[in-house]
Amino acid sequence: MMHKGGLETRLFNYMNYFLERGHHVTIISSKINKEIKLPEGVTLVKHDLSKCPRQLRHLFFSNWLVGFMTQHHFDYSLSLERTWGQQRLIAPSTHIGYLKGQQKWWRTPSDYIQLFLDKKAFRLTNKIYACSQMVKDEMVDYYAVNEDKITVLFPPLNTAIFNLNVKSNKADYQRKYSMNSSKQNFLFVSTSHKRKGLDLLLDLFSRVEMKDKHLYVAGSEFTSSALNVHYLGFVNETNELYAAVDCTLHPSIYEPFGQIVSESISCGTFVIVSNNVGAKEIITENIGKIISSGDKNAWLKALTNFQKVKLNEQEIQDLSKRLSLENHMNVLTK
């Protein structure tokens, strides 16, 4: 259990939601960050797999979990990993979709384990929540999962952090992150640069016709000699970045959803994403643009012709309400 990504954020959102309603929460994990302090009302169960070969840990954990769940009674059980023994399963991706998205046609031993975990988890869980229609289609097409047991449920949005109010501080945030307000500023947020398309953006922003447009990158470190590409490091206050820039870019070759898309839109900032991003399903022409993944000419045209856009506030508010944790949990606990 590590507090560093989208799924981990969802875990804590779910935990707090149930605690606030007076329920007791049990978290079962094989890895725990000692720096995380859990509140009262939470029981933590750790199954230590440190002596198990790394590639087999997920498989061993899943098999152990079945026995644990049969020995203990829970009114509601949900897994955020590909395991079996629980009532419901969050499906943030599929491994076949991941492999196809990267055009990886060979299989390593690790791939076969991941594929096995997918198949068994999907088969043995009664209710599955896919993070996008794209992921649901992958489960139906590649794994022959009965579509009646799959519900499309977009990841929840923290509306207290990602909202239109932050846009009013755009000038302050531009000064904070040393952005030139007279230029067009674009944002890319990632810790998996290759899969999420940074190489394409670095190529485009190095071209002469892009010299007056600036790209700001938050997340994992990378190298670039382009004067209009700026590395911000890891930034916890990504809502400030969304508010500061004119457009958020997500040219991923495979992204099951992509919460930076919903977060950016909710902060009032236009998005340009690839057709391999699941969050394209929430985009309309008023709040974003969808471009074929890897089509450099189309991406270059979209960036060179980009004009600063003020998004429709009512459409953003409607979307934020639809993606709110409250609405998300109403579906998840139905």
C-alpha cells in the first residue's frame, strides 16, 4: 500500500467515505508504506511476501486472499488489484490492451502471469467496474467477459481540489512556476513518459514553428535541450499547474482513463488527447480535442493552430458533478 498514484488515491477516498459514514474498514495488502498513518476505524492486514520471487508475489497474494476471505465475513468487499475472493473488482486496465497499445507482440514470463491474473480475476468476480468504455470493450473482446457483469465507472474527481476557482489565480501560478503569460503554455504530467507520449511532444516542441510555444513537464525526470521545454519535477499541487497553463496534453499510446484529463478540464483548462486515452469519452468539442495517437502531422497542426480557449463553465460544472466522489460511490455501492 503506497500513496503515490491514482489507484492509491482512490483507496484513501474510499476509506474516508466509509469512515465518515460510521463503517469499519479493513485494508488488506502485501506492501505497506510505513510513513502512511491510518485513522481510527481502520484495520490493516498485511500478508508479507518479501521472501517470494517478485514476479510471483501478485499470484501468491491472490491465492492467499481466497482463504482469508472465506475465513472472515465482510458486508462489502472491493479489490483495486487483479485478485479473486472479493465481491467486486475495480478494473483500471487490461494487460492485453496494454500490450497492444505498445505494439508488443512477444510475451515474457511476466506478461503470461499478468494475463493469467486478468483472466482469473475477471472470471471469478461477480461485479467489475471498468474505468472507461475502452477498458470494458477490451475485457469483452480480449477476455470474453460477460458484459452484463461490467459497469463503466470513471475514476472519481476530488472536486475540492480540482475546480474552476483555481483558474482565478492563474497569474499567480504562472509567476510561481516562471511561466511567460504572453506565450502559449502547455502542460504534460507523467511518470511513464514513453507510454504517455513525451517523445512525440519533445520532437514537436523542438521544431522551428513551435519556438514561441512552451511545454512544461511535471513528473519523472527527462532530458531535453529545447529552450521552450521546462522540467518542473514532481509537483503535488497539480491543480495549480492546470490553472496556470492554456492547454494540457496527453498523447498516450495507451491510457485506460487518464485522470489528468478530467482534472484539467475541471480546472477550466482545455485538453488535447490521443484516441488511445479512455478519458476521451468525457470530452466534447467545447472542452477538448482528440487526435490519433502517433500522428505527428495532426498533433503539430493542432499545436501550431492552437488558440487560447475559455471553457464553458456550466459544462465543466456538470461534468465535475458527474465525476464527484459522491456520485461515484453511489454507483460503487449500489
